Amino acid sequence: MIEAIIFDFGGVFTPSPFGAIAEGSATIGHDPTVFVEIVFGPYGEDTDHPWHRLERGEVTLRDAHAQIVQELRTIGFEGDPFDLLAKGTTAEPPRDAMIDRARKLRADGYRTALLTNNVKEFGDAWRGMIPVDELFEEIVDSSHEGVRKPDPVIFHRTLERIGGVAPERAVFLDDYPGNVDAARAIGLHAILVTEQWADAITELDALLG
């Protein structure tokens, strides 16, 4: 029996930040694979890349930004990658059907949580995009926790905060394959949210029966 649903934020309720950077860089003539790797690092790992340190709250946005901009200059990019990120992730409004599904799940008695790799300085902006306090009983933000997905610690911490739910009794939705794999490795049911994001709602409903 499923007791809890855990959601990622970007790529689930809003467009994917990875897609935003990939599409934005391709538009201006850069290899999106290379560009995404420079901005976000090897995202399926937990490293000392400036973006990973930013998501763990170890460095400021200003410092991480400066390092990433400097690295992008090595491939001839002189702009601001965060402009591409902001433009792409706000290109469409938050996904009302996903918001409504999360609201209904909580109303139906499921434990709900938001588990996001995020940036402290972005907090007011992303929290203002959806009614987080209405949808989730717990919000677990990597930049305040000092640990980020795919580290299993942050998954276990989230489960503990929603009542000590066992992994096999919870479902996790995320847009990054490595995070989905990490969730499954500790026993969570996990759903990959793609650009056809409504399919994830269908998959979730089928899992819940």
C-alpha cells in the first residue's frame, strides 16, 4: 500500500532546468550536451562542481555563478547562462494538472513532500510559483539540508519527516534519470517525469490503483 508521494520541483511542476539550458544553448549555436555538463556538472554524481556545492548550500550563488561563467568562456560563450535558465523555466506557466493532482493526493490522506535540489537565493522565487504549503506537509530543500540528490541520505531524511514511511510505501517523481535510479536503489517506487509530463500522472494513478 502506498502511503506517501514525494515530488521534485523543477521539471515536475515547471519546465525542466536541464531542458531549458539545453534548448537555450542550442539556439545560440552551442553543443547542448557540453553546455549542460559545464553548467550543472555530472549531475548524477555528488561532486565539488560549483553547481553541486551551490545546491548543498556550501557556496553563494554569486561565487558559483562566477566559476560557471568562467568555465563557459573556454567554449566561447560570453553571456550569462542563468539568463537561459530563467527564460527556459518560465517559458510556460506551472503545470496546473500536476498541482491539482498533488492537492487531491494530500486531500485523500496521502503523506506528501517536496524534495528538491535547489539554491537558497532562488527560494522566494520558486516557492511563489506554486502553493507549496497547501500541497506538501514537508519541504526538503538541498540547499538548507547540506545534502543533495542522488545521495540516499536526503531520501531517507524526507521519508523520516513524513512519519517514517518505509521506502516501499512511497512514490518519488523526478525529471532526472539519475535521481530516479537513486530512489529506486533504496526501495522507493519512482517515476521519471519527461517532457510529456502528463504521462507521469497517468503512471502514478496506475501505481496507486
